[in-house]
Amino acid sequence: YMFAGNSYDDNLSKWVDRTFKQIKNIDFGANFNTRNVTNMDSMFSDCSGLTSLDVSNFNTTNVTDMRSMFHGCSGLTSLDVSKFNTKKVYDMAYMFHSCTSLTSLDVSNFNTQRVYYMSGMFSGCSSFTFLDISSFSFLANPSISDIFNSTGSNAANKPIPIYVTEEGKSYIETTGGSSINNEYATLIIKSVGI
């Protein structure tokens, strides 16, 4: 493993040097310690050559900034962020922007109560077949401009469903600027138990 057994407690926002742009696979393993990291802004931004990335063991308990974390990772066909603790995060803008090969993404455990920036978060995720953000809270009145720009545009069965709560649907529709294209994606209120 590239960083197995190492502890990295500094700012990870700009660690991806131009030489990392062509890496195909990264598996951080269970021993890569991120428990003290607060900023993961642009960590893998524009790593378009990545086809496999294992961040499933990242400890994100103290992270406040995930802006553009996976921006432009167009080669990824899967990404496991299901265990991310996002309780302290305030910025998720462009987090998955232009992840054009992802067909699904499990963000069901994301806590978005403190998130102020969601602009472009799923913009350019053109291969999504569905998206479930029914766990998302919009209590912080986040900026959502272009959050769904081109989301689902390359899906075979359009429009794709974007599952939300009634509160979420209302917020997205009344706030405006989400750039949802009803030919590509439709907001659907997720019923309890589905």
C-alpha cells in the first residue's frame, strides 16, 4: 500500500501533485490515519486517471472541508464514502463534480446539518442511474447553485430519480438555481421505509 502504516495529520487539500494525476489505483488500507485531518479540499481533484480508489477506512470525524474532494475523478466507476462522518463538514461544494463514470453513490449516512456550500456537488455526474439524498438536511440554508447540472444526462433510462424528503424538495425548488434538468432527473419524495 502506498501509505500503509503512516499517520498524516496535516492539511490534505493540495497533496495531489501533478505526478499523481496518472495514478490508476489507490488503496489506503486500514492503517492510513486521517483522524486529525480537518481539510480534504481538492484531495483527489482532477485525478482523471483513477479507476480504483479505496477511502472506505478514512476517519473523517474532524473534517470540516470536503470541497472538490473527488472533483474530476472521471475514471472512477465506484466510490465508497458510505462510512464518512460529515457531522462537522460545512463545505461540500463540487465534491463529486464531473465524476462522469459513477453510476451510483451512497451518501445516505451524510450529515449535512452544518453544510453551507453544496453548489455543484453532483454537477456533471452524468452517468448516475439514481441518487438518494433523502438523508440530507437543508437547515443551514446551503448554497445549491448548479448542484444537479447535467446529473443523469448520460443515463440510459432518463429521467433518473433523485430521492429527497418533502423538506428537501421544497428547499431545492424554492431556492432555485439547482440546474436540475427534468429531461435528465426528477426530484421524488422518498416515502418512509423505502
